[in-house]
Amino acid sequence: MSFEKEFINISLDKEFFKRCNVFISLLQQWGKIHNLSGSLKTENIQENIIDSVYPLQYLDSFESFADIGTGAGYPGLILAMAKSDVKCYLIEPRIKRVAFLNFVKNSLGLDNIEVLSKRVEDVKDLKVDLITSRAVTNTKLLLDITQNISKEDSSYLFYKGSLLNSEIEEAKLKECAIYNRKDRNYLYLKGNR
């Protein structure tokens, strides 16, 4: 895979890259029929994969995570492929995306993934170490709607764009780490803040 060099600071095994190839193929096949993602060009999907796993180089260890509004798999499914020893919950309310996520999960034998077909506000009896989200809603609302799945020491990783600073102000966040790559801002709120 030509984009492997992008992952120089992240420890990923050969299985991850094999799974990426299958994921790209499945997304392109399904995407022709269902509106799952923006662009289905291989290089754009690869960029979304890189974007999804880039934060792994600075995250503290975690044993479980939930991705809110996973959509076509970014970042949750890709993170679960990279961290196949970590329990992953993909929370997605849209049925055709849930069907796609389950199909990929089964095709790749990803036993660490559970796909929940509901809104995060309706999830019961689940507490995770890390909560992730990309392009769902603003930071303050994300923190509010994920209270039911967070522990006292849960961490948060939100994939944000240019409105990050105003969102930090609105959410009144004091301690947070911000990492950048291209046009992406990664907002990382460590547990026990």
C-alpha cells in the first residue's frame, strides 16, 4: 500500500493494511449504491484512514471506546481495525450505515466491534474509557449527549475543523490538548481532568 509511509509514528501490523484494502474495496462497492461517504476515490478514502488513526501516536492507552455517529467507518471502524485488542462500540442511528458497518465487521472478522443501531442518548448500560467523534456536532453538545456512556475518568477525542477555538470557549474547557494535521484539529480531553 503506497500510503503506509504516512503511518511512520504509529505502530500498526500488516493485518491492519490488509484490512484497509478490503475496507476500501467494500466502501467503494457499497458507496455506488448507498450514499455512505463523500468521495469514493481510493486516495480520498486513504486520507480518511490516515486521519482516523493519526491520533493513536499521542493517546493514552485505553481498553474500550465508543465512536459517536460512525457513518461509513471514520474514525471508529478504522480505529478498531488498528486496535483489534480493544473493545469498540460503533454508535450509528442510520440503518444503511449500520448494515455496512456490520458487513465490514463480519467480512474482516473484527470480533472487538459491536455496532449499536441507535442514537448515543439512547444507549444504556455502557461505560467506556474513550469517546470519539468526527463531524457529528459541536463539542459542548457532544460532551452533554455522551454523559450516559462516560466514566468519571473517560477521555474524549474529537476530530474538529476550523471552529475548534470557539467550541472550546463555548464548552468552557480549561485543560485540553490540541493536535493538528493538515486542516484537521484533534481535540483530546484526557480522563481525570
